[in-house]
Amino acid sequence: MVNGEPIIDIRGLTKRFSGRTVVDAIDMTVRQGEIVGFLGPNGSGKTTTIRMICGLLRPDGGTGTCLGYDIARESHLIKLNVGYMTQRFSLYEDLTIRENLDFVGRLYELEPRADFVDAALDRLGLTGRQHQLAGTLSGGWKQRLALAASVMHRPKLLLLDEPTAGVDPKARREFWDEIHDLAGEGLTVLVSTHYMDEAERCHRIVYISYGTIVARGTVPEVVAASGLHTIIIRGGDQATIARRLRDRAGIEQAAIFGNDLHVVGADPVVLETSVAATIAGTGATAETGETILEDVFIRLMNDGGAAPDNGGQPT
Amino acid sequence: MRYRRFSGSRITAVMAKEVIQMRRDHLTFAMIIGVPILQLILFGYAINTDPRQLPTVVVAADAGPVTRSLMAAMDTSDYFAIADRAVDEPTAERLIARGEAAFIVTIPDHFERDLVRGERPQILVQADATDPAATSGGLNALTTLIERAIARNGTGSGTPDGGGVELVLHRLYNPEGITAHNIVPGLLGTILTMTTILMTGLALTREVERGTIENLMATPARPHEIMLGKIVPYIGFGFLQVAVILIAAALLFAVPLEGPLLALLTVTLIFIAANVTLGYTFSTIARNQMQAMQMTFFFFLPSILLSGFMFPYRGMPGWAQALGEVIPLTHFLRAVRAIMLKGSGMVEVIPHVWPLAVILALISVVALARYRRTLD
């Protein structure tokens, strides 16, 4: 359901906290119906950017619109049409599930409120536990409740700030299924995450590091744009090989994944030479492998923003 | 969706939430009920003090040498500050009813003549006994002063006890001088000051500490809606305390309610509103619940010390009285003592109520200005 209409459109957005630039002149466009992954290490400015988009923080520079409203001047109109799920569970633990949803229903003036709340409970599968205190829910349920609360008023844009931190894989899978269902109904989603598998479930990703966007595009685009090459080594004493490789020319990363040692470098020729020299006589074999998103992210994190901002289409 | 600047639904959302949270917080709820009863019992004892320079009016129908001598003696003594010498009786009564005078000394017609004839003329002393501690020292001193004034003039038959004069004492408003009658209205104010400021002081800081403020700010709720939603329930809780205190006061200390209940409730409403708004202002300034609590106690201390609750207002030095004027409790105490003990109605207590209303308006402006619309 992706069409051309930009839902988020920001230019040169900047935020400083006591003189320190946390978000540095970033541009970003998110179109209607897209699920865009917002990635980057801790403290890179993801949360700050999301907060500026929904009017919780005032930008120090740049301009932007969200749902066609100016983010600096019309935040009250943006808030009416945006669902925002905070990183921390920010509903009331001393209110029951139903009371929390009632609270949200009243805030958005949903009428008839009981119908909205019942529908949300039903969709959540929590009708039977609606009188349980929210604080007694497990992490996965809390996060589903928070999601239900943030979409109850049928927003046009959903902002999710690391929604699945500390949630088990099954709950995460279900959560993402729900996100795709919502996107299928036309909801636009901007989601920040640390998880590679989640990044891969997004239509597009934006990678931010030290307040600057350093990569963007679809997953294959970002991988291709990184210019990284990967060799997979199997057999031999992988820990020793990995240690030796890290001192060699042209090797950026050497990481063990189970029985495979992933060796990553930018120059395929130097990479191959270094690998061949290191594994000679160890009994290990090497073959060309596929560079994965995680390799690209490790590289981006190590570079700390030095990588070029490329990745296909302008976003 | 259409955007409304003022939404009853959004205010109700916050109000309903606050009430539920309070109801579930058993400890705080027990405090709302328990603190008033505990304090009533503890403070049932008097805090005795000896204030000076009490405003006194003299209704002198006779102005002979003994009268002049007596007035001079009263003036020089520390206890009395003679505000007016030439008033008629109705004026004097009005002054004491409004709390502008603490004593009326009435010297009857033919006082000097009767004194010389040895007919033991009466001097009537009426004292505002709503605060017995404040007036008892003055009453004791007066007997001695009259004796000396007569002795100095060498008149009268000079009996050892009365000095030829019969001193008639009228303790107005609280005839038995029961301290509890003064303390209870005072406690009503102090308890409300402490609990309502503290509860609302925690209202916003708790949301900040728990991280729920981020969610609340991301919703369309406006600052004034959040403020009203958080303040109104605590006004309700305040009235719950008023009920507890008034019932306990009637049962334990038999404190009368002379004036109209409606006047008492109206004054109390304005007072509680001022306090919860102040608490809310604290909570917009404080970074966490700890700070909000410290600010509450920082405010509470001068409130009980300078308002006339702990020490009689008239016993304080001028600068302390000036400070006391900006404290809501000061005005509330005057109004409530007047209503409960003097039987004053709404009209009589207007002079004490308008300062409260001004304080409330000022605090509201500050609270709204202080509220952060963003997380910056």
C-alpha cells in the first residue's frame, strides 16, 4: 500500500542538548504505507529524532512536516493523528488494562469509548484479563498493550521507539506480524530497533550514527552500497584463525557464527590474499559468502559516521 | 479529526486516572484519613505563648484623671497597643468582630465620681478569646495596671483586692478559653496545607519518574487540561479531610460551628484550590518526587510558624507578619476562626477571602507558565 504521499518529510533537522549536537541536520522522507526501520547504536539520536517528529522536542534547526503539519508549530495537530509507543512502558502500571485503554480513549475523545476499548481488547486477546493491573503483565504483553493503546485512535502514522527491547522471539514475531497487518491497512510506520532481523522486516532502513544518517535504502541496497565482501571459513581452529586475521591487512571484521567464521573486508583481492595466507596449513577451507546486514552495521558503527551516505534512491 | 482547545473528555481522562490511582494507593489514602485524626489528637494541647502589643480600643464614657492614668499605664505596658480612645460601643464591637481589636475596655459613665464615693464602679473588659493564648497574658496584666492607676491618683477606698474597682471580664467567642477551639480551625488549615500540597506536588513528578509523562505529552492533552485534571480530584480529597476534621472536632473537642456551613465550605474551597495549585506548581519545578517533597516541607514550615497557627500572629515582629500575609494559611485561619467561633458569615470574612483569591490567581498563572510542553 505504499504510494507517493510523504507522511514524514524533514530537512536539516538538528537538536542540541547543552551545546552538544545530538541530531545533526538530518533529512528523511517516509511515504504513506511504508515501514521504515530506524537503526543506529545507542545514543545515536534515534529517540531524539522521533521525539522531534511528534512534537515532544523542539528542533534547534531545520524544518519538517509530519502528516502535512509543521513539526515546530502544529504539534497539537500531529499528536491527534500519530500513535507513539515509547521505549519504556509508559502506560500506568497501577491501572488495569481496561482503565488504561479507557484513559487513552478519553484523551482522544473516542466515541463510543466502550466500543473502541472492547475492540482493542478483542484484537489484543486480553478481554478475559481486562481487569488485571497493567503492571502485572509480562514484558511481551505490556508491549502489545502499549501498541494497542497507541493505535486505538486509528492514527495515520505510528512511531515506535525500540518496541521489542527485552521481548522474547515469539512475542517479537507476533508483534511484527501485527505491524505488517497495520501497514497493510494503510498505516505508515517508523520503527527504531537494534535487531537485524527486525531491520530486515522493514521496507526500508535508515541508519543514523552520531546524529548523522550514514546509510539508507532497502536492505540489499544498503548491503551493496557498503562495498563489503565476505569470505566464510569453515573448519580448523577458528578462534586462533580469527585472532590472526584481525591483525592482517584488508580485514575489517572476523566474527564466528556457530561453525562459520565470517571474514569481511572492503577490497576483495586483499581480503582473499590475507585469508589464504592465514589459513594455509590449518586444515580450514574458505569460500566466498554473502555479506549480511549485521556486517554492514558493525562497519558503520566502527566508522562512526565516516561512511558515505548512499543507497540508491534519494529518500 | 477536529481539534478543540478545551476538551472535557481529556480533562475527565486525567481526573478519572488520578482518582483510580489514589484509590489503589492504600498508604496515601490511609494518610488522607489518618493524618487529620492523629494531628487533632496531638495538637489538642495548647501551644502557649505570650504575645504583646495587642490592639485595644477604649470606650471611655468618663475621662477623668484615673481613666487617663489607666490608659497611659496600658499604653506603656507591653501588652496593649491602644488603637482608638474615642469610639462608641457599636464601633468597638465591629472592630473586635473583624479581628482588628483584641480588647475593648469600657469605662462607664460617672466612673471617677463613683470611684471617689467608694461605690466600686465596673470596668468592662471584653477580650477576643478565639485564641485564648493570645489574650490571657493581657487580661492578667490588666488587673495589676488598674490597681496601680488608682493608687497613683490616691482615689478610692483602696481595698486590697479590687482597688475600689470591679473588673468585669468577658471572654468573647470562646468563653471558657478552650484552646482546642482555637487549635481545631487552625489544624483544619495546616492539615489541608500539608496534604494537598504534597499530594499534588507528587502528581507530575511521579509521571516524570515513571516515564509516563512522555506518553501523556504525546497525546493531544493540553497543559491546562492536564492541570485541571490533576487538580480537581485533589480538591475532592481535600474536602474528604475537611469532613474528617470537622466530625472529629465536633466529637472529640465539641468545637462549635457558630457561622454558616456554606461560608466555611466556600472559604475552604478557595483555600484548597490555592494549595493544590501551589503543589502543582512545585511539581512543575521539581525534577523528582524527592524534590517535590522537600519543597512542600520548605513551604509548610513558615506556614505553620507565621500564619498564626503555632504562635499568635500579633505576637510576631513586623517582618514576620508581612511574610505571613503572603501565606494562604494566614488568611484562611482568620476566616475560619471567624466563621467557626465568632459566627461570622460570608460578608464579614470577605477581607480574609480576597487575599486568598489573589494568591490563587497568581499561583495558577505561574503553574501554567511553568508547565513544559516538550521534554526539552
